[in-house]
Amino acid sequence: MTLFLFLVIAAIVLGIIGVVANGLFYLLVIGIVVFVAALVYLGLHLRRSGRRSRPLR
């Protein structure tokens, strides 16, 4: 979960720098790609963790 949060924070920072700095539009694009990768990672993580079933006692 910490990796997901780190990726989201990195995407936000890259996006802000890409919007504010003149001529660094590619950072905004990289930030969007990192954010999408973080969402895919979270989806895979939640899907994988949901398959473990514990026996009833």
C-alpha cells in the first residue's frame, strides 16, 4: 500500500510541475502515466488479496 501512495504522490508532483513550468508538458504526461500505473497496481493488489480464503473455525 505504501508503494501505491508513493506512486500517487509522485504523479501529483510531476503533474503540478508539468502544468506550472513552461515547456515541461511531458512531465504532466509522465505524471498521468504514473497515476494510471498506480491505479492498475492497486487493482491487481486488491484482486490478489481477495482470493485468499480462510477456513471457518
